Amino acid sequence: MNAVYEKLITCVESVKKKIDFKPEVALILGSGLGDYADDIKIEQTIDYTEIKDFPISTVKGHKGRFVFGYVGNVPVVIMQGRIHFYEGYKMSDVVLPTRLMGMLGAKKLILTNAAGGVNFDYKPGDFMMIQDHITMNIPSPLIGENMDELGVRFPDMSEVYSKRMQNVIQNAAEKQNLKLQKGVYIQLTGPCYETPAEVRACRTLGGDAVGMSTACEAIAASHMGMEVCGISCITNMAAGMSTEKLSHAEVQETADRVADQFKNLITEIITTI
């Protein structure tokens, strides 16, 4: 058996021994949104440390657990603390949680993140619906022996972010009276913030926001047939676009400021998706 798939199956079986719950929607929470999972109707939580062979989130502020429960009447599994490539994990480990949630039954995936604005029309506190993505300097999660159990060797990526789900996000934002930007997300490796020259390169390539996660998870989910959507919270303008120095504290401050709006938007999306 493929070693990556074998590890995935081990993790799935470990979770299934602890809970009998089939989610319809999977949600990965980015910086500043971690508390969202605390407010749903929780059935059970499972710490990553309780799952055999599961990678552990090392980022401060990421709780590192799955939350199973209901948003309205919708059964969901929420990843409260994601795994990042910059933490030193192999890409197969970074996307293992995404694949696990899909194998538990989730057919839809909502990705959220905190991102730097590359588009001069954006400002901190804006929400951007991800219409497409570009990956730079990160390995594809599909490199290596293909896992035929999950998807085909050469998957189509012409609509990674479901147009149907984009319409749901747009309608949810209008219902919440939220301004919604729409654009292209670029994933780089991190953990350092981008240089002004790299930001200019991202803008030249057609990027609107830049971050250190999300695109690889979207690829893995799309490969296994999940319907995917994504929303970035623009927490700062990227390097060279203002005189401000970049810091995680600034990212967290902006994310906290708009957290309630973001949470209401996510709830509206889940209950109508």
C-alpha cells in the first residue's frame, strides 16, 4: 500500500474509533477565526495528539483539534488549527487533515485564512472570496505515487473553487451587508513575510492576496472530488505597499477586529450551502 495512503487510513481509523459522526461540511479556520468552533453545537472534540500518526500544529494560537458538531442543522467538522508547510512537515502531512475530513464524509470544504493584500484597492479588514490561486515555490500535494483511491493521476484544476459555492458566498455577503472583494490568492512557503520585490512579482502574476496556506489544501480536496470554496481576511497590506512593518501581532489584531463579521458570514454560508 502507498505509504502516504496507509498513514491517512491509520488516522481515519483512529478518529472513527473515537466518534461516530458523518460531517457534510469541513471547515478549516485561519488566524483570528479559531474561536468560531467554540460557538457551535459541539458533539465532540478530538485533539490532534489523540490521533495516531497525526501531524501536530505548532503555531501559537492554533488549538490543534477537530471539533465535530452542528451549525444550524448542518453536521460539520472543523479544523481548529491547521498544519503549515513552513512548520517543517512534508506536504503530504500538511494536507492529511483535509483528506481525512473528506474520508470522514465531508463533501464540501470551506477554507479560511488571514492574508496580506497585494491589490492596492484592498484595505485591512476586507474579505476576499478566492476565485483562483497560484502556488509559488511549494510542492504539489499530488507529487509522488498517485492514490487512486482518492482521485485520478492528472486531475483537472480549471475550477478548483466551485462557482456554485462562490455564488453562495456572494449572496451570504450581501445578506450580511458586507463588502466582498474577489480575487486570486497566492501561496508562498513562509514563514517570513514576502519582500517588496516578491509582492510586486505576485501583483504582476495577477495575485490579489498572499499567504502561507490554503492553495495546497484546495488542490488535495479538489483531487478527491470535494467541492471547495475559500475566503481570505485581508489583515494587512503586503510589504512595500505601506510604511508599516509587518508582524503577526498586526495580523491578529485585524483578524480579531473583524472576527464577528467573519463568523456571521461563515454561519450564513454553511447553513445555505
